[in-house]
Amino acid sequence: MMEKIKGWLAGLVFRLIALLTLGQISPILSACVIIEKDSEFLLINRADGLGYTIPGGIVRYRETIEQCILREAQEETGYNVKLSGIVGVYSSLRRDPRFRAVSIAYKGAIVSGTEHDSSEGKLCWRAAQEVYGHMAFDCEKMLKDYLEGQQCLS
């Protein structure tokens, strides 16, 4: 419930700032990492009920995109990961229902750590076919691009 309220408030604040600046505000930047093991993917079953997502989150002011992914993966899953490539850049105007956001999806692998859940939701391993139709934001497109070897540039 708390995650749902935080998302709703963030969306409200972002829309207010967009209104006050007459739309002259940059989108929020986020990043995520797709991790596959034995034909299953590391996902978060979101606590706010939006569905499954790929581990990741919003880039903080004083961190690089890569630092964001490493931090978010560790916070949300307990795993330390190594990035190995880019799946794509996702900037659809409606990719996140809460606020205007752009996301960069990376490929990665687990290097260490111990699995755990977080306030974002429950960690799980699922085959892509199990979660299609039940994914939040545009995570399904990211997963499909990854599986097809396509690099998305919008």
C-alpha cells in the first residue's frame, strides 16, 4: 500500500511541476537490468499491484545510470550484478502511468549476494510466457526485445 501511495504522490508532484513549467521539464530517468537464468527471468512482483517488473528504478541526482542499476538491483533483490550490454532505450510517452519517464534497459548477470524481497515487492524467477500480460510499465516490451535480440532505440 505504501508503494502505491508513493507512486501516486510522485506522479502528482511531477504533473504539478510540468504544469508550472508549461511542460518544459525533462522526463524522469530510470534504468533496469534483465537477468536470465535457466530460461527464467529475475522479476519483482510489485507490492503496489501493478504487476511484474524488471529490477531497477529512478536514477538519483548524484549517481550514474550504471550506479543506479547496481544499487537498485541490490536493494530490490539482494544480488550484486554485473552489466553486460544494453537492451534499449524506452521513451514512449505513456510507458509509465505515474509520470513521464524514460528508461534504459541493460543485460546483466548475478555475481554475488543473497536473494531477498524488498518494499518494492516479492522477488521471483519466471519464464517470459508466465508473465506476459501481467507486467507493469513497458517491461514486457523490454523482455521481448531482449529475447529477440533487438536493440530498442525508442
